[in-house]
Amino acid sequence: MKRTARDRLERAIEALGPLPVLGGTVARVRSLAADPDASTQTLVAVIEEDESFSANLLRYANSAANARPLRARTIHQAVTVVGRQALGRIALEASTYSFLERVPGAGGRSRGHMHVHAVNVASCAAELAQRTGADVETAHLAGLLHDVGKLVMPLAFGEETMDALVGKAPSGAGRVIAERERLGVDHAYAGALLADQDGERGALFDAVVHHHGGASGLDCPSPEAACVQLANETVAILAGDQADSDLIHAALARLGAVPSLLDEAAEAAVASQAQATSDGDRLAARVAALERLASTDELTGLASRREWLSSTRARLAAGDAGTVLMCDVDHFKQINDTVGHLTADLVLTEIALVLRANGAAGRLGGDEFALWVPGGVDEAQRVAAGVVEQVRARLSGAGDLPAVTLSVGAASTATCGQDLSRLLEAADRALYEAKTAGRARAAFDAA
């Protein structure tokens, strides 16, 4: 790696600061949770000393991701409901969620999606480690942190550079190769540096830096690295993505395992059966809950990008006629800078309510939404004009908000046929036209 690239990474890592998952309250909680001689009261007292950590842990313990019927109202209740055995891992996951909230940018990927993916991989890696004799906690932590390099890279090399690169190679080994060719370093190495700021170069570093197979694409230096590699590929398979079969075979060989191990991990990831915790309570399988959550955007409750694309593609394959509406909040960065991200998030949720009432809506990322409107062009024109006006009426001038408006670009199957890629390209062109014409309006592609 060139010295200039290394310097950029080091400056970005310094700007991000130490990972909260590796020290402070999280480390103490993990240690106490694993200590059979430590009392629950001691554990609760340590958590309650950290107000921010307490709030995030309680919120995460009550989130949809954990699928529990009872709501914890105190830290003691949360510990009781979750169980000591699972608490250490949930502490890591809650702290990761908090970290993602405050990190600028997300490398072209929503923070909610990054967190869901990280916990999926971490849970699968832990399942694999339990079945193969690898260190479970290292595999879980490495799975949780395997993609943090995607937060470092935009800070080191710029958002525009990474957006352009990710546009050509969004994920997997292809992205790693593109990053190395363009920048001289990949996100796996950047993440390993962030996770290993003490320079120990131990099992955690190896597992993170090799989660896509390292320099050769097939490097697998430890059982924990193999678990993370297999977990990452298993989650890709469950999401319908293309898996790296060569890396799967190399990782299985490193563990001395057979391909049926992947079936076991996949079943554990999607099963809804509960596990017994150390205090007798029942804990829903976290991966299954998070796979369900992955189909829903965490902030707005709309379909996630992948879910919306999948369901719309299915409609088109079935021959349904309709129109794709691409919707973008005008000057959203200015809104965010003026009122802060919490209020800006409320703006997005309000817009989501409008879109949900007008068709099959999804959040593609950031302030960009998509809407499928069945039927003819006349109906789509009515809906497009309606959502623009409804957003204006619902939000403009509310409280301290600046004017909030929506631009919409639309493309119909009547002119673009049943190909989703063509529809999206045409709708995006129309959206550009709406913005250049003054925003706060809808435009239809005439192709």
C-alpha cells in the first residue's frame, strides 16, 4: 500500500476515534456478563453509570430486531428479559448502532442497512464458531465489525470517489478488487485498522481483513476468519446475492467442515424458534428477526431498497402495468443542517406516510424514495401531482421547518416496457428534469 493511502486511512481513523465496542462500558459489561460470580445487580449498576449506553441498550432490547413480547422499562428488566448469556453480544450490537448513528456518511449504504447486515453476519459467524470449535466471541465481534471499513473509506478518499466506485462495484469481491485498483487499499483492510487501533494484529484483525479472502481472494488464516467468511457468504445467499463459491470451499476446508454446515447456519439464521437463556427466559433467534427487519427500512417503516426492487420486479415479471415514481426531497441537506438530523428524520417519516397512502412505497436510501402506482398513466399523473401537493401542505411551514417540498420523476410501463432497470433510468431522467425546472413538481419521461 502506498504511503499516501496509508496516511489518508490513518487520518480518517483518527477522526472517527476509538470504536466504542472495544472499550469502556461495553468491555466491562461483556466481562461481567461472562463472569458467573458477578451479580446481576453489579452488572446493572455498571450499565446505569453510562446514561448514553443505558438508553441505547434499552432501546435496542425493545426493538423489533429482538422480537420479544414483553417491553423492558428498566435496565434490570432488560437484563432479565435478555438473559446474561446474550447480554454481552447485545451490548456490542447496541454500541455499534450508536456508533453508526454518529458517523458521518455511510459509504453509499444506509446506516440501518449496515447495522442489520453486520448483526446478521455476526450472528451467523457465532453459530458457525459454536459448531466448529472456533472462538465464538472473536467470530461474533469480527462479524459485527467486518464492514466498518466502509465508513473509513469515504472519510479517507472522499464521498464522491467512493460513490462512483460503489456504483460500478457495489459489494462483494468485485468491490474489493475495484477499491484496490483505484485506491491501493480496500475497505476490509481499512476496517481491520479501525478495529485494531492498538496494533496487536491478532485474531480480530485477521478475521476482518480477510472477510473477502484477502489478497488472493482465498486467504483464510484462522478458524474465526473462516467463520466470518462463511457467515458473510451465507447472508449473501439468504439475500439472493451471488455467493463466492471458491471462498466458501476454502473456508470450509480451513474448518475441516462439509457444505452441509452452510445449510445448518442458514437454518439457524431464518428459524423463528426461541433459544433458552441462562435464566430460563426465551430469546427469539436474532438472525431470523433481523432477516425480517431487513425487508423494512428502519427509520420510515417502508420497504427497504432491496425489498422494493424485488417486489416491483416481481410485479413487472407478472405483466402488471403501472408507473415507477422516483421521489426526492428538495434541498434535504439544507433542511438537515437547519433543524438537525433528528428533526430531519421526522421529515422523512412524514413523507413516508404520504407515499404509503398512494402506492407501494420504498426508501431507496437517504432522502430518495420510490413508489409503484398500478394502472394507467392518467392515474399515475394524478398520484404524482397529489404526493407533491400533500407533502407541501403537510410539512411546509410546520414549526421551525424551512419549506419542505418533493420532486418526482415518473416512467410508465406503457413507454418503457416491463424492464425495471429501464424504468428506473427513465424515472431518474424525469426526476432530473423536475429539479432543473424548479423542483416541487412532477415530471414524466416521454421516451
